[in-house]
Amino acid sequence: MPSKKPFFPTPSSTAETPDHSRRRLLGLCLASTAALAIRPVRAAVNSAPERTLSFHHLHTGENLHETYWANGEYLDEGVAAITRVLRDFRTGDSHPMDLELLDTLYRLRQKTGSDRAFEIISAYRSPKTNAMLRNNSNGVAKKSLHMQGRAIDIRLPGHDLKKLQLAARSLKAGGVGYYPKSGFIHVDTGRVRYW
């Protein structure tokens, strides 16, 4: 019975085909280009001495201009103030807002060059509110990221909604939904996807 020899790859068994090499090089070039396109906005976030957001809640009438990050750390008082304003306006319930979502909004504000307040249509939603909205519309997810404090529906006065949507998409920070009939965009920190 012949003995089995261990397999050691020969140069011909591991060599890349020309097509494979080109595809790999093209993929690396595209990834590098995407990283360079994102870098200036992230650099602006990382180099800023403070991160401040402004909100106007359309349902409660509340206004807030709050610094939530300074001196290299998130500020408990600032984050708490934002959490209060972004509560479920129907029930009064609140939930900690995802810090990544706040940073995404800050980056979006930097990208647009705006100093205006984001107008809030919906931020945190309690399970009760989400279930009620689901019963009235087939466009509401059963496990909505709104219920985790990871999603927000906004518009920005003085900015065309389509341009705001494109600016949000360019951040590649999560999901971006476009609702022109209702006059808002949805931004979340889930996987990158667009609708």
C-alpha cells in the first residue's frame, strides 16, 4: 500500500491568475479611495475640541444646544440632556442614545457646514409606541433601531432633503432612509444600507 505524502503547495498551485491579481489590486485601490474620502470628516470629528449638537423637537417644541463631548471624553450631563430631548414624546419614556449616533449627527452637521438645529421628527421609541406605529403602517420595523436609541428621523432647515440624504449616505455610518413625502431622512447606526 503506497504511503500518502503530505501535500506541500508548489509554486504553480499557489500562483494567482492575472485576473485574480487585477481584481485584488482593484479592490485595494477602491478601499483606499473610500478610506481617503471618509478621512477628512472623521479627522474633523477627532480633532474638534468639543462636539456640540442643536435640536428642535417638532412635537414638543423643545430646543437644545448642547456640548456632549469635550476634553477627549463624553460629558454625562450633555448626553443626559440630549437623551431627555430625544425621548419618546408620546409616552415620555427615555432610553440612552447611542453615542455613535450622536457622533454621526455631529459628522453630518460638519459635512453640511450647517450651524442650524436638527429638526426632530422621531428619535427614541418605546416598544409600545413602535407597536402602535407598526399597526398603522407597514413601513415600521418590528425590531426598530429607534427602540434601542440607535435611530433618528430628522431634517435640517435650509438644506434640501435630497442633499441631506446624500450627505448622510456619504458618511457610510449606518442606515439612511429617504422619505421625501413626509419631509425627513432616517439615520441609524445599524449596518450600512439605503432605502
